[in-house]
Amino acid sequence: MMDWNRVAENWREFRGKVKAEWSNLPDDCLDVIAGKRVALSGRLQEAYGISRNEAEQLIKRFERQQHSRFLK
């Protein structure tokens, strides 16, 4: 899976990917998330009105997509 420490260190790169995946997240939320997985989960719950479990499933799918793109 993804190394979220790496994501935080390279947030500029990943920010665009997160925004593309979840366009309902406002830019100020992306600033707060700043590569923190727990913060992303919470913001997804708020922005989409979903449960913690649903947010975690979305993040896991995103992680798999990013991992497979990285290996190509």
C-alpha cells in the first residue's frame, strides 16, 4: 500500500490526484489534509456524507490505483 509519509512529503504531486479523485473537496480542505490519511478520511466523510468505513474503502481503492500507476 501507499506510504503516507511519502505522500505528505510530496503533497504537491498528490494533491492534484486527490482533487481529481474527489472533486467535492474544497481547496482549503486539501490544505488541511496535507497528505495525512486520517485527515483525508475525515474530510471525505464530511464532504460526501459517508461513513468512516465508506471513506476507508474509497481511500483503499485510491491507494490501489496509485500503486498500479506507479508500477507501470
